[in-house]
Amino acid sequence: MEFFAHDGFDIGFIDEGQGEPVLLIHGFASSHMVNWVSPGWVKTLTDAGYRTIALDNRGHGASTKSYDPEDYTPDRMAGDAAALIAHLGLPRAHVMGYSMGARVAAFLALQEPAMVATLVFGGLGIGMVDGVGDWDPIAAALLVADPAEIATSRGRMFRAFADQTKSDRQALAACIATSRELLTEADMARIMQPTLVAVGTKDDIGGDADALAALMPNAESFVIEGRDHMLAVGDRTFKKRVLEFLREHPL
């Protein structure tokens, strides 16, 4: 991994392949490795002729951790992504985010529209605007000493995921407190880039893809058949549609 400094954080990233750049922004409690390398996205994109860049969001993976919730607002994480694009000397890039990373990608498009050529929102549909349910129990689940005490299924799922990825659970608890900031319908209408919104049919977190795409002037939706929030990310039909979308909207 390479690193660069921004806003008091050392941000880790990978930069592989040649061609049009695609910046990948991972989801909550994940990392570039878990979200993009292991499911085959980096190989898929580089084999298709794209320069593939993936960062570890602040508080995640190899990047600096903070226990201050104010460090994890989507606009500050979007600032890291913009700083990485600038650090690499790129005028603009395709940007793809999954779940929390999709929200960060949307904030990036609103903050720095000239940097963002196209967008892919994976695992997050109308939840971008309406919310994705009560996640306060997840923060508690991340901090409890004994996982057997976790009462909610979603809390158990994310605690197991955090333990599996050997994440800093205190940093994740701080992150989840502030990273769920919603965008308004008017915000979504200001995102002019061609956008693909993709959510699994069994995803009970992200919300409807069609409903979000309908709020945007240049968006389309894609249904990932038979996949839940965790499994949709590596789906081969999702990868195929993203490659088609990128070819349809070259830099």
C-alpha cells in the first residue's frame, strides 16, 4: 500500500493498472482489501483496462484511526477521496462506492463535481435519502465485551464482520455515529453525473434502487438478483453491468 497525509490522517491506498481511473470507496467496517480485492473487483477492473485506485477510509484498514465521531462525517471522508484524486494528479475519475462508500461518493460529487466523471452507488438506494434504519444498536454491539450479549441480528452481523476483519471497534463505533448523514431529494437532483444505482433484491439495508435513481437527472438502476447486502458486492452480474456502464460513459 501507499500512503498520503490529509486532514491529520494517514490514508492508505492502492493504485493498480493503467487506463481511465476508477476510485473505489469501501463500506462501513470494511477495507479496500475486503470490499474490493477479495471479491475480485480490482482484478476485474484492471483486466478490463482501467486504472484501479482503492483507499482505506479513515478509521478503517491501514489508515489512521480516530475515536472522535466528528472525524467521520461523510463530507470529511469525501474530502479524503478528493485529496487522493488530487494527490495522484488526476483531473477526474470514475467513482464507485459501496454502502457507506456510496454515501461518501455522493458527497464527493456534490463537493467536487469536476473531479467525478461517473458514479456507481452499490448497496445503497433510497436509504441515501430516507435512512437505513436504526443503527444505534450496532455501535453498542461493537463496544460490548461479550458478543453473546448482543440482542439484535444486525448488531451480531456487524460485530462478527468487524471481528473477522480485525477492525478497531472503538473507531467504528465513532464512525457509525456520524457517517449516516442523509442527503435530501434536492441534493440528489444536483448530482448531474451519469450514475448507476445497484442494490440486491434481498438487501434489507440499502433501500430501493429505482427510487433513488428516479431522483437524479442521469441515473439508472440495476437489480442484483438474489443477493443481500453482504453478498451483492461480489456478484458477477453486478460486475458485468458496471463494466458495461463504464464503457457507455468513457472519460
